[in-house]
Amino acid sequence: MNYEKLMKRAIALADQYKYTAKPNPVVGCIILKDEKIVSEGAHEEYGSNHAEINAIEKAKKLQGKLFQSFQELTMVCTLEPCNHFGKTGPCSEAIISSGIKKIIIGAKDPNPMVSGKGIDNLIKNGVNVRYGICQELVKKQNRTFFFKNINKRPFITVKIASSIDGKSHLLDGLRTYITCEESRADVQNIRALNDAILTGGNTLINDNPKMNARVSFPVNQPKKYLLSSKTNFDFTSEFFKNSDYEIITETNIKKIIDSFKNTEINGILVEAGPKLVNAFLLANLVDEVIIYQSPNTLGKNGVDWFKEDNAIEKFGFKLESSYKIKSDTKNIYSKC
Ligand SMILES: NC(=O)c1ccc[n+]([C@@H]2O[C@H](COP(=O)([O-])OP(=O)(O)OC[C@H]3O[C@@H](n4cnc5c(N)ncnc54)[C@H](OP(=O)(O)O)[C@@H]3O)[C@@H](O)[C@H]2O)c1
């Protein structure tokens, strides 16, 4: 049986729900009778049924038609079934009581508190378990979820728009669109993938940004965080509309990020000006930098992103990908 091929199919199934399952991981599940697919399920929406339950429920409707007993079936699931009561019951118990006797798992749950417990429960109850099939793909698919569970802090992406001469904005503080419309549309997708967007007080006042994900598909909107000591905000401004927000008055970046440890926020997108972006880089709390670079210059009236040349490389980042978006270039730098 080509379990790798089936696992890739389950991964693709899970991927369709990356904007609505978050901050939960995406999970895909397939149930087979010999080589034939009986049912498929995914974790479609945060708080709703897990993938395994959706697949089992669909299979139940086909019992007596495509198969006689659940003992004849094999389950292929991208992530280790949970073993605890969260928003739904434990999936390991649902699998055991369904009668399924064989399961192929992509990756173990990364949370050290629960990792391996679902698998142990299945084995203890006579289910034949194999795991580790395409696990790197599963980890990549749930990058921020794995990162947060392993590192005890969210994965942090900094997104900046830069002129070709390395400027962020104009000295007079007036809002400037540096990049093209297509690049700005691309940013909406990055926002949609993140659990939180974080910015600073000057950006809020100078730009009046909305900072929500304006996309044409269903999405769990990222929560907005404003880092500012100011108290006199105009609460009718765009930032305070459209989704949940929180104002953080703490200025120590490490303490701020530590405070996310016990939250469900796995991925944060920092969209701020040079002061806050450099503070994150200096605190060594950036995991990825995305630079949208326009061919235009801002000249001497522009504010530099960085004090020195090749600052991103000097902070230890390597160019991972580079491609054109109309006249702009999107460069992604990572540390891994
Ligand atoms: N090109 C781009 O991609 C881009 C993106 C965003 C913004 N911008 C531009 O950036 C300009 C503002 O840049 P900025 O860097 O002055 O402002 P910022 O993005 O608002 O960040 C700085 C502010 O963050 C708050 N903050 C809290 N803790 C901090 C810390 N440890 N270190 C630094 N700041 C901390 C402070 O707010 P309080 O002063 O309120 O306490 C501080 O003034 C805007 O005019 C905007 O147009 C450009």
C-alpha cells in the first residue's frame, strides 16, 4: 500500500482549511478499505470536529455498503490523534470505539505534554499504529503550531515594504504607498495566515491602517496588537474596527513575546516602522523577514529601514526566495 501517496492526499485535504482551522493545526484524514477510499475528513473550522471524527462519521453512513465492519478499515491521518478533552472529545477514544484496527500517522503532536499519548492509548487498545510518514511535510504545513509548541513562543514574521534606496516612509510622516497594488494584495494573504498582527503607536497615528486580512475567502481574522504608551488614541480610527484588538503598554520586547506563551497565538506578523522592527531584530525575536521592494526611491526625505547595508544578513538571515510581483520584488529571508 502506498501510504506516502495517501498521506500527501490527506495533507492536501487539510490545506484547504488553513485560514479557518487556525490557531488549531490543519489535519486531514482518510479511511480505507483495502486500497479503496471509504471516507475523508478534515478539521475544517476552529472549535469544530477534528478530522478523524468527520471521517469516521462519513464512514458510518457507508457501513454495509462499502464495508461490513470497521475492523476491516485503515485510517491515514496527518497528525497524531488527540487524547484529551478540548473543545471536542478525545479522537483516540473515538477511533478505538469505532473498531478501526490500523492507523498510519504523519507526525506526532509537538506539544511535549501530550505528544505520544494518543499513540500510546491506541496501541494499548489493540490498534496497530505506524507513524512518521511524510512527517516533514506535516510539520511544514503546520509550521507555526510546531514552532510554538517546541519553542514556547509564537513564530514571528516581520513584513516590510521598502523603496530601492532602503527607505520605510517619508520624514514628514505622511502616508506613502511604496509598493504596487499587487504586492499589497499579497500582504492580505500573509495576514490571513497569521493569528496576530502587531504594530506600533506611530504607525497607527501616521497611517491609520486597517490591518485586517482583506481577502475573498473565509478567514479567522488575526487579532490586532498595538504596542504603545499613548492613551489618547482616536478609537474611531480603522485599526480599532473589524476584529479584536489589544493595546500593550509594555516596551520590553522579550517580555511582550513571553506573554504569548500560554495563548493560542502561534504566528505573529509584525507590521511596523523602523523603530519597532529594529527593536524586534535586536531582541533576536524574528524568525522570518519578508521584504517587498519597490523600484522607486524615496531619496533624502525618506527614513532608512536600517543603519547599515545588508542589515538583514548581519542579523543572521539568509535569502530563501525571491520573485517578482509586477514591478516589485518579494524577498523572503529566514534563519533556518
Ligand atoms: N514601509 C513599511 O512597510 C511600513 C510599515 C509600517 C509603518 N511604516 C511607517 O513607519 C512609520 C512609523 O515608524 P516607527 O518605527 O516610528 O513607529 P512604529 O511602527 O509605530 O513603532 C514604534 C512605536 O512602537 C512602540 N513601541 C513599544 N515598544 C517599543 C520598543 N521596544 N521599541 C520601539 N518602539 C516601541 C512605541 O509607540 P508609542 O510611541 O506610541 O509608545 C514606538 O513609538 C510610519 O510613518 C509608517 O508610515 C512603514
